[in-house]
Amino acid sequence: MAPVPDIDADFLALPMRRLADVALQRARDLGADHADFRLERIRGRYLALTDAELDSESDSDTLGFAVRVVHGGVWGFAAATELSSDTAAAVAERAVQVATVSAAAATERIELAAEPTHSDVRWVSTYEVDPFEVAPREQTALLAGWSRRLLKDSRVDHVDASVLAVKEQKFYADTAGTTTTQQRVRIAPGVEVFATRDGVLDSMRTIAPPAGRGWEYLSQVEPQIDALPELLAEKLAAPSVEPGTYDLVVHPSNLWLTIHESIGHATELDRALGYEAAYAGTSFATPDQLGSLRYGSKIMNVTGDRTVQHGLATIGYDDEGVATSSFDLIRDGVLVGYQRDRRISHLQGYASSNGCAHADSPATMPIQRMANVSLAADPDGPSTDGLIEGVENGIYVVGDKSWSIDMQRYNFQFTGQRFYRIENGRITGMLRDVAYQATTTDFWGSMDALGGPQTYELGGSFMCGKGQPGQVAAVSHGCPSAAFSGIRILNTVQEAGN
């Protein structure tokens, strides 16, 4: 068994406690009602190959710290990269100055929900092999080997292969007495093959999602490699879908994205209150409907969870020092909760936050971000094959691709990597040019069966965007395979006017 990882010694050797003490004391001296200090190091590595040749390689290493204050009921924020006591004091002063200047334009008083303190706690994500301990040459060789193997197949014209790895290390301290030190690792591998047939270009890629794991995760991509040429050839030869109404069985590799867009974003409380309206939109799931909105069928149970193992949004404590947890968003098909940070929680009368504050770098201020929003499996549910057996006229959807959804997270359409025709409980071949279209409540209301725990998988993305200035965050979404009745299917070629 691999040893349990610990926080890197070189990060622990940084003068973070000394800097935090100086910054927080200076903020107190200047009359701040609240102050927090966050020192962060983020390492990133990206490798991309085209046809087995290295096309792009980048390594990044970001180190800095930030001070956030509430002064006179107004936010103040400042950041720097020089790790000195003088700079820490100056950054705290600048944060208070920002709050003072901003007071003239403030429209509401900032108050934070009360939280217990956590003194000198540590948390490390679950992984076996730190990807930054594996030489780039070795990583490139693995991707090149996969690519050459695929290029030997006459059904493949081109191959793209890539891997993105991130290590995030954070130290947090605040004037209430909380101090946390954390480290998490995540990785996103992918291989995609391309070919042309009868003038039509198409592709097929692996469906192993990004995950909160280390380099060992690449072994889970390996089994998918050899199937890609056959899947692509079948897709290129498949007939174009006849548009109409079909029942669907949706695999987790596709359904996670529908959850992200139609549930994850819609249940962010700041968005539902209108704070994202100028940039990303609002939400149809407004607070006045809490406890009454019929989001979906009675078998629908959705949680926000920042604790699930290998989740991309999983962390021990958020960027406001709040211990993370799992909490209900939808229970028995009804909206019952939201994702919240400390400010929004207090604003709406909640006694505490549910740990959803995150900043994507030491230079950015924490904002409310998405937890791992996941749909529960049926404890006694069937396999994916069992769901398919219950469909007479339908389509089986595997893998994510493009999507579109309106600014209230209500009207949407999604495509995928692979679509299979279901007739009388059996798969009879692949289809092309498929998109499914619905409103959020109609789609989830049509869900009439869930797969069992054996069908459950975590999907996700490294690149969820939010905020102005924009920030990105990584987030996972777990779900089983699921069956839906009477969904409108579009032919994407016909919709494009071709």
C-alpha cells in the first residue's frame, strides 16, 4: 500500500505563520471587524501531443499571499508576492484602505455567518503518486506510446493526447483563531482520435474524467485506448438520427455535465439572488421556491458535497476557514437547499455557511463556488444494461461533448461522444448527429429509473468559470446511469441547416 501523502516540507518551511501574525495584527490595529490571511502555492503542468510528437509543454508555479478584511461593514482585499513581514503589514494596510475607499459605493453591510474556530488543522487529498514527482520526459513517453499505438490503426488519421496536473497548497489564518494548512492534487488526462470518411471529419475520445488523484490515475485511462479506433469507425459509419421523441438512458460520463449546468449552477445561492446576473446570469430556482419547487421526479436526491474522496471540489476547510460537509440540495425531487458562503448565509438568515468559498489563486478574493453536486443512486437499482432492457424506443448516451443552456439554467440542449439506438430493450447500433433538448424541470421530472451503486461514477471539470474578474474552479459531479422518458431529440446537422 502506498504511503499516505503529507504536505510538502518546502511549503511548510515558508514563513506563513509569521506573516499571518503580522498581517492580522495590523488589520486589528486599523480597526478591522474581521481579517483573514491566505498564503497559497499552485503548481501546474500541462503536456499536449499531436500524432505522438510533443506539441505543447508548460510548467507554472504561483506563490503569494492575500489579506481580506471587513472594515466598517465593507470588504477590503489586497495581495502580494514578497514574503516579508514588512510586506505583510503593508498588504493589510492596503486591504483596509480599499475598504475605506469602497465605503462610499457600498450598498449593503457585509456581515459573516458565525463559525467555530479550527486551530492548527491539516488536510491532504487522497492520492498515491504526486504527478510533480514524475519527470516530464516519462509523462511524455507514456502519452507518445499510446499515440503511436493508435496511429498504427488504419482507421485513425490523427491523435491528440494530453495531461494536466495541478497541486494546490494553502495556509489560512483569521482573527477568530482558525488556522488551516492543506494540500490537494488533481489530474486530467485525455486521448482523442480523428478520422475522415466520405468527407466527414469526426472524433472519439476517452471518457475517463478529471479526478482528485495522482499519476496512478493514468492506469485507468489505459483500458480505454485500444477501443477508440473501433468506436470512431462505428460512429463515422452510423446513420444520422431521426429527430423526434425518445426515451433515454444516460451514462454518468454524459449526465455529470447536465447536473453541473442545470443543478450545480442553479443552486448557487448568490446566483439565485442575482449576484451573478451581469456576468453568468441568474437562476430559475429562486429562494421563494425553497421547499416547494418540484425540481424533478420523486426518485431525485441531490447533495452538495465537499468531502467525497477524489472529488475535484473536495477540501477539508474552505477559503473562509469553514469545515466542509455534505448537504442536501434536492430531496425527493423538491428543492431544499443551496450552496453558500459565510456572507450569503448571513444575508439570508442561515446560522452558518456550508463551506463553499474558494479563490483560484493568491491574487484573487474568495467567492462562493460550487461543491461536488451529485445525484444519488438507487440503492437497489439495476445495472446500466438493466435500464436499457426497460426501454422500447430510445437512445443510450455516453460521454460529454457540447452543450447550451440559458442564463436562468432552464432551457438546454446537450450532445455527447456516443449515441446508441435502443429497440425493444436491446442496443441495435450507433447513431450520429444527436442532441437532447428540454427544460430543467421537464428533464428531471421525466427521470423514471436510476441505476444502482455499481453504475455510479464521478465526472467533472477543471474549468468551471464564475465571477468578475473571472475565476476558474475544479468540480466533480457523481451520478449513476439514469433513464428518462419522452425526451426531444434533435438532429444537429438538420438544425444547422445542412
